[in-house]
Amino acid sequence: MYRNTRHWIETLEEHGELIRIREYVNPHLEIAEITDRVSKKNGPALLFENTGTPYPLLINSMGTEKRMSLALGVNRLDDIGKEMEKILRELTGNKTSLLDKLKMLPTLRSIASWMPRVVKERGECQQVIMDNPDVTKFPVLKCWPEDGGPFLTLPVIHTRDPQTGIRNVGLYRMQVFGPDLTAMHWHRHKVSARHMAEYRKLGMKMPVAVSLGGDPCYTYCASTPLPDGVDEYIFAGFLRKKKVDLVRCITQDVEVPADADIVLEGYIDPAEEYILEGPFGDHTGYYSLADYYPKFHITCITHRTDAVFPATIVGIPPQEDAWIGKATERIFLMPIKMTVVPEIADMNLPVEGVFHNLVIVKIRKDYPGQASKVMHSLWGAGQMMFTKMMIITDGDVNIHNPIEVARVISEHYDPFYDTSFTQGPVDVLDHSCSVMSLGGKIGIDATKKNAEELAGRIPASSAAFSLQDDQVLASLRPIFPEIKQVNASLTALGISLVFISIEKSRKGQVSETGRKIFRLESFKNIKVIIFLEHTVDISDIADAVWRFTNNLDPKRDSYILESTTANECSHIILDGTRKTKDLDGFQRDWPNILASDEKTIQRIDTIWENLNLGPFIPSPSLRYRKQLYKGGAVAE
């Protein structure tokens, strides 16, 4: 439990996890560029003390597993899930005797102690009341060159259902348009958006409060996929083992944490026209493009006398948000097992899959078709509905080791028999689907097959398939001059997968090229080819997976070839290239990837020695600038 942000900063310093930067750094692009360099090296939290404003800025404070665990008060993130499991079992177990029921009293007392309370006196967050509320006085970040403006990136947003009075606490970005006006970027499936719809029905303005800072677990809890109607501050009380003290806002009937650093009070008028918000460099590593969202009118700003402004950046993984997501993966595994899919043994959301593009699930398999059952159960469970690609394994494979997972897929996956396709909701930020928010999904059954599942199959060939990049490229280029690069390095590890970069120039080219390649003798026992565009450096497999999972609509962009003899396996072609109107009939705008501009990179290079950050770290954007499409946030 942390008393406030200053206490959290002191704790980080005690653990050697924070560096103070006293050199002036501009919140416009420069802070983000430094943070991007540091976070991709698993570097420390950063406290920028000279922001050109009266307020220091804290960033990357939860940017490693150690710091994420520190923020939540545990040694390991798995500890929280185990404690949740213990409590759930105690509460739901069969209590037949008086003694059994009495044994529950300590647990019930603990739960009661986590309930938030509203205190009558003013909180520390209200020590200073701005005479004229002006959010631009804070060091609000502009993170990427094509961003539509400065954004609050760690705002904890409080709303209430006007019918039931039940509170919701969420984490949504907010673009700043002026001293007392921002946008509120909540998607239509979010609880707060539903609250706004209720206010619209009633013809009422919607009171909203935004807190920044305080105990870091507030920020984490605002990001969690709790069921609708479950108060995030009860969960925060469980995590910090102490109830959250709330205070009423001064101009709005909303409560916020008393120990927050900054509070923005205001309202949304559901009857008002929306404002064009964005673009914004998002956690996908691409820009989310401009769209219309509600206006948030600020009526009051309060803050602590020693307020610290919290922020984060998101972008090409890994970033700080990867560890926030990893905490959710480990914490909510137990409730999913107990309430949705009891056969789950473990789950992994790889960083390269940016949360909703890829999930790997290990199960305890007992019957044929169980992998398919698990896939569809998870696609129907809360925010798991957004998952585009799901891989199911069993046995003793370590699903947090990508090489082990890939080997298991190579051994147990037959593309023709073991691939499931469906269609459903996808994340609003998914740019690959032909229709916004609706796209294809793929399930890969990489479990060991039993007799029923193998019945009627042509046995897969067990012939060797190790290939050499230079030899393969040399053999393919005379036939396919559009192929620019081949990465077959995984085949030497027993993984039947090859990456190929291709310069597209005609319709249907990826499917046609892939089918022709699979007719070649050297590729008869390769199961998977993943195509990416020629600008992508496919020698970096993590980057290739990040680009491919972002750019693929699995139902539209997958092509399966059935084997007809035991001398070859069945194949799947996965098209992870950019889709365009001319070559693919794709009608939506395609976003650009994220990279800093040359001026910002040069500026940070120049002042690096003054930043107290140790050995020079070159900008990660240098490699990605070579891969930028023409145009700005929207690729031309």
C-alpha cells in the first residue's frame, strides 16, 4: 500500500528502480523518445524534474515485472491469482457445519476491510484548487510525430450509472484541446460508454471525474477486465490490503481517491456533437486514426501541493503497458479457470501480440475436440472476445517459451484438420479487418491428437525440413523476383515455418506465390509460410510476429492446402502484408507504424550525456523509420 505517488517514487528509489532527470526535457516528443529508448532495454522508471512546468513527470514506473510486482505489493504476479483462488474456494466451498461457517469469518472480515469509503473532509488531492482550471499547465505529452495533439495517457476516469448508482473506473486516453476541453476516448463496448447512453436517455449531462496519480494500483485496477458492476476500488482494496479513501469532488457529484495527485472534474453532454480526436500512436505500434469521441468539459482542477504528473507511452512493443497486461494475464488466469474454462493449465499473451492479437493457452486434455471447445469458450468470455489468434497446447510444454510452442505446433498441428475459423468482434484498434470492429479469428489446435481425432487422416510426413536462408532465397528469386528476403532459420530448430518478404504488384499475388512455392520439393514438408511486405526486416522474428499479427485478418488472409499423399504435409499460407484498395480491394485507411522524427532523435542524442542514464542508447526509431510508409498517420 502506497500513501501517494511520492511514497511510490521513494520505494522505487530504494530498490534502485528510478532515475531522476534534472535536465530540461520537452514534453512535446522528447520525453517519449527518451522513454522509448529506456523501456525497450528494460530500463528504470524515469522522473523528469524539469518539464517546463511546476510539475515533475513520472513515467515507466511499472515497466518491468519487478516494478509491476512492487506496485501491487507482491513478490511475484502469480501470488495474487493464487490468493484470489484461495478466497474464491473458501467462499464457494460446501459449508455444512457451524465450525466450517465460523472459519470463514476472518475471510469475510478481510473482504469488509477492502470496501472503499467516502470521507467527509477534503483529501490531499484537493489541497490546491485552480482559480481558472487549465489542464495545459501540466506536462501533457505528445508522444509521436503524427499524434493529433497532447494526450493524457494515464487518466483514471470515474463515471456512475444514473439508474443504479454503481461506479465504474476506467483507463482511456484523453486528447487535450484547450485549457478546459478534452476528448474522452472510450469505445462503445466500454462500461462508461454505456453509462453515457443512459444519461442520453434521461436528457442529462454526465458528471465525470479524472484522477491522476496516487497509489499505482489505482491505475492498474482501472485497466483490468472486471465484470460490469464490480467496483474497481474493492479490487484495489484487495490488492493494497487496505480500503481506498474517497472524497467527493467540489463541482461534480463523483468520488475520487483522496490521495490522488491531480483531479479533473467536469461533465459530458451526451446531446453535444462529438469532437474529432486523434490520430494517436497506440499500443499496437501503429497509429489509431482520427475519429469522433465525446467532449469532456472541465469545471474544476484540484491537486496536491507537491503533485507529480503520471504518464506512459505506448507503441511498438515492448513498452510499459506490456507489464500491465502481463499482470492481468497472471492475476485473472485463476478466475477464468474457476468460472469459464476449468481445464486451462496456463495462458500467455505474448508481447508481440499486443494483448488482443494472439493468445496461447495450455489445457489438460481429456477428450477429442476439447481444444475447439476451449477456443470458443474463451471467444465468448469478456475481453477475450477480441482475440484474433488462439493457439491451444497441452502436455508439459512451457508456453512462455516461444521456441517450445513453435515446436509443438510443428509436431501436432495439421493445417487442414486442426485450423478453426470464425468471425466476431475485434478490437476497435485492429486496422486489418475489412469492417471496423468485426473480423476473422483463427484457432490452432496444437494439442496431441487422440485416436478419434486421427481417424481418417492421411498421416503427416516426418521427413526433415531444415532449410538455409541463402540457399532458399537463391532458389526462389529466379522464379519469384518479387521475393526480397527469406527467414528459414526456425527450420533448423525443428520448426516448420518460413517467413518470406514480398513486394506486391498484382491482385492475389500472395496466395498465388505461396501455392507455387509449396509445390517445390524443398517446401513439401513446410507447414506454414508467413508473408510480410518487402519493407519489413524479417530477420527479427519478434518484429515479424508483431507486424504479421497486426496485419492479418485470419479468415480473409489464410489459405489452406490439403495434402493428398503421405509424402508431404498440408500447408497454410498467412498473408501478413499491408492491404490496399488497388491490390486487395481493401476500402479502409491503413495506418502508419510509429517512429520518432529525425529532429527529436538528434536532440536526444545531443543531450544524452546530461540525462544521467548511463551508456548511450540509440533510438529504436532508427530501424523503423526505414519501414515507414509514405504519408503521415495514414499510409499513402
